Amino acid sequence: MQPYDMEVGAGTFHPATTLRSLGARPWAAAYVQPSRRPTDGRYGENPNRLQHYYQYQVLIKPSPPELQALYLGSLEAIGIDMALHDIRFVEDDWESPTLGAWGLGWEVWCDGMEVSQFTYFQQVGGHDCHPVSGELTYGLERLAMYVLGVDHVMDMPFNAPDAPIHLSYGDVFKQTEEEYARWNFDVANTDQLLRHFEEAEAECAAILEQEHIDPKTQKRIIMAHPAYDQCIKASHLFNLLDARGVISVTERQAYIGRVRALAKQCADAFVLTAAGGQTQ
């Protein structure tokens, strides 16, 4: 599949994972997802942490029994030699409070650095997952650093060695990281962010209230996907407000609860659609 064209904190937020993990219908998807985590910005100076980075996301429903073997085989396929690298599965049950989601799983470490997350979804949007989906999330920059033998993400070659204009990852992205880190931490207008959050929250609810009966098919039309877009917007706006440092500890939990409520409403709506398994 293609990446989702919105600002998301992880590949999990793509509706091909979040929404499609709901319901009983089998599903499988794989895609690259540009991801944004404003609080992870380090002005391009940290060797392996970025505010904008790329994930490769895999979801298989129901989860196959050989999922771990498939994952290890995928590492070998991209050039990670198990004889040269220490690959460890470190128990770390995954949770996304804003999505009302959690799962049993592991962080996957390569030579002491997390490169993947391996999760069996148990709940999404407040709904138990039946059947359980298997999710694999790959940190592409970190894996590429091992394949290329590079210690700093900005030093990775971005194109072929014989390219007419040689580019490094830093040539392409370092200025962007510097500018966005400054905007995320110091400049973003918090009054506007707060207003946009409330607008996204209200629009999500308004969209879900607009269900109606198709006059041709007599089927219910529920706009779960447009509503979920607004949930994604609210989540990213919350992350920006968090990076700006204007949300207190108490307020932070309240905002997480508000986004989680939107995610649950979208999940409630999705399971009533054909894609969510509804047959009528």
C-alpha cells in the first residue's frame, strides 16, 4: 500500500492498520509511512533520533504462527547478518493511549538499539481484536545504518556511490530537521494549535453524526474514514502542543482522553461498515 497522506506519529495510525485491525475480516498490508514525533526532534544532531523519520509497517490478520520467523527472515533479506549482529527480543507490551490500543509484544534490538516493534494486537479503539493481528514496525533509518555500517544517520549515503551528485541523508534532511525542531519546540503558535485541536475534535463528531441511508442500496452510510482523519489531526496537534510545553501533567492526560474518545468513536463507526465486518 501507499503511505497515508497525513501527519501521523507512527505507521500504526494509518487506517490500513488501525481500522483494518478491527472486525473479523482477514487483512494484510505493508507500506512505508513517514512519521512525525515533534518531541523527538534534536535539531539533526542526535545520531539516531529524528522528529521526522520513516517506518515500514506490516499488519497481518489473523496473525500467522510463523510471524517471528518471517520477521527474522526479512532482516536477513535486507542484509542484517545474524552471525555479526546481536538480535534480541525485549519484552515490551505496546500501548497507544491516544488510539485506545494495546498489544502483547517485544521491542527488537540490534546490537543494543531498538530497530523494530513486534506486536500482537489485543485491543484497538476500545474494541477487543478478534482475530488477533500481528504487527511489525521497522525503523528504516536505524536498520539502514546497520546495513551501511554508518554510526550517524546524517552520514548515510542517500543515493548510489556512482551518482553524478552524491548525496547523504544529511544533505537531504538535516536542514529540515533543524527547522522543524525549532518550530516544534519554540515557534509554533499555541493559540492556533489549541483552536485547531478543538476544530478537529468537533468536526470528527459532526462527521459521525451524518450517517444516512443510501437511497439506491438502502444501506447505511457511515463516514468512519473522514472522521478518523480528524482524529489523526487532533492527535498530531496534541503532539505539537506537548512539544511546545504548554500542557500541564493534568491537562496532558485530559487531552489524551479526548483523542482516545475520538478514536473509539471512529472504531465504533468502522465496525458497523462492510470493511469492518458488517454484513447488513
